[in-house]
Amino acid sequence: MSEKARVGKTAVLCFSPSEGGMEHDAAFMAQKIRQHLGDCLLVVRQGTWLERFARDNAIPCEAIDFRGNFSLKAIRALRRLWRREAIRNVIFLGSSEMRSIHFSLVAPVARFIVRHGTTKSASKQDLVHRLTWSRVTTHWCISEHLRRNVEALFPVGRAAMFVNPVGLGDKLRYLPPAKWLTPEDDSLRLVHVGRLVPGKGQRDALTVIARLNARGVPATLTLYGEGPDRAELEARIDRLCLAKVVSLAGHVPHPYQHFGDFHGMLYPSYGEGFGNAFVEGLATGMHGFSYDNTVFPELRSLGLDFHMLADRQTEALVDAIEAVWRERLPLPTHNISLCRELFSVEREMAVLADYLV
């Protein structure tokens, strides 16, 4: 950590009670800031997965008794925390607790950054939102797609805005290389990683796998993740007679460590803000299959090589995957070095440093 890059003490806030991409990002962000920029504290909701994860991984953490989305008790606790720890920068991942955070911001806090990682659909331009978002000094968007989304829906006002993709960190150094597709392979092994919720891509992926096998393409699919859509996915697997070729692997701590078992990632999501798991897949050199929506055209414009098909057209996905299988197309291994360049932690932290004090 260079003296030039060093900034004042920072707090990363994430009050989500769940476990998913945002919660993992919050924990890793705190670690990255400590390593590259200066002292950092992770602030979480008491009794959550994120608190347990921080304790288990020795991440400096403060747990706040935060009940509901607005809490006078939490406001007082946050104010005391900012003063006691001499917090200069606050970075918030989330949105529903904004009112409490708004009223907590007192000196020595000088920068309040909201990091946007998920596409939103509801406008926040009404008077109440304009008030509660008025203390934001900077909007951090992890893709150009999200920048446009924030500009359209949020009361940005005079706040600064910048685009800074997720730094994938040590993953880039120890991601296993994808499985080569050879003439001897008797099946095409595909993977999907994500919370099991509608619109994340698992439902369309099952349709694609069923059609591939009906065409004589021996494709298998492993789904990593848990969530409320599991029962629906299990019912579809039964209805489509896919039990022998689809595996619901559930939650595993580091699914990317298993990417060496797969030829490709099938990711027909309807609304990615960045698509961490998809980019991690590309960083192994595996084939990628997505729709032409949200962030995926942007990833293509960066030079990443993957199959991007018309939005919500499952038949187009089937055709592309079948061509890879029939022709035994080589893996796009040049994605590996490009991902290491585009999504390095050093690059991410260098950009962030300009917005901290």
C-alpha cells in the first residue's frame, strides 16, 4: 500500500440479512480497501450471514442492531461509530436502509458513496427519495449499463458518478482452466452460478438443456446456488425428465473452484448489473452463452469473446451450443489474460481512490 494511495479510514456498509453476490462483494471490498488504500471497517446488521462470514475470516467488523429499514437506535449507533472510529469515507451497498444512514451522517464523515450493483426498475425521483439521497456525494456504478440505470431512476443531482467494474482479486490467479472439449468427450458439461430466483437464468437454462438433449446433444448442467426458486426448478426438472442430466448442487463456498470441470457457462439471465459469475467463467477460458441484454453487450465491447444471443430466445441458445458441440469449437482462452487486465483489484482500487479522502 503506497503512501500516495493511502486514504482516510473507510467504512463499508451492507445491512442485508441474506447471502449472495452483494454480501460477498461487501466483505471482499473491505478486504481490498485495507490491502490497497487504508484502514477499513465492515459494518453489518447484527445476526446475519455477513457478520458470521466477517468473524470467520478475520475481517474487522462492527455489527449494528438494525431492525427493519428505519431505526433510531441504529442511527445513534452509527453516529457513535463514525466518531469513535474517525470514519472519513462511507461506502454503502444496498438501498432500503438509506433513510437511517442519511440521518446518521455526521462529522468526521466527508464522503458518502453508494455502490450500485443491481439493476433497479422503480423510480426514486419523488420528494422523499430526493431528501434521503441528498447526502450522497458519489454514485459508484459497476457497469455502464448501471450508470444509465442510475441516471434514469435516481436523484443524482450534483453528486459525482463513476463506473468501476468489480475487481475479481485473487480468483484471477487461481481460477482453474476450463475443460477442453475434445473429440473423445461424450458429454458437453455446462454450469450456471447464481441465486435461485426468477429471472436469473436457471428456468431458461433448463429449457435449453431439454431441447439440446432432444436434438441428440448430450449436454449436462450443474446449477450452483440456493434460493426461493428451488422448488419450481425441481418441478421443472421432473416435468422435463432432466434428473439424469441436471444437478442442483446447492450452495458451495467457492463455486468457481469447480470451473475446471466444465466446458461452458450457460447464463441466460434477464437482468445482470455486472455478472460476476459469468465473468469468472470467462476468466477460465470456457465458452460463455448469454442473452443480448443489460451488461452483456458492454462485456462484448470490452473485447471478451462469448456467444451472445437475442434476448429471451432460448432456441437461439440451443443452436449456438449445438454448434459448439458438433464442431468441437476451441475454447476462447484469450479471455483469460483480458479478464486479468480488465478486472484486476489494483485497477479497481486506483479508480476508487480518486473519490475518497
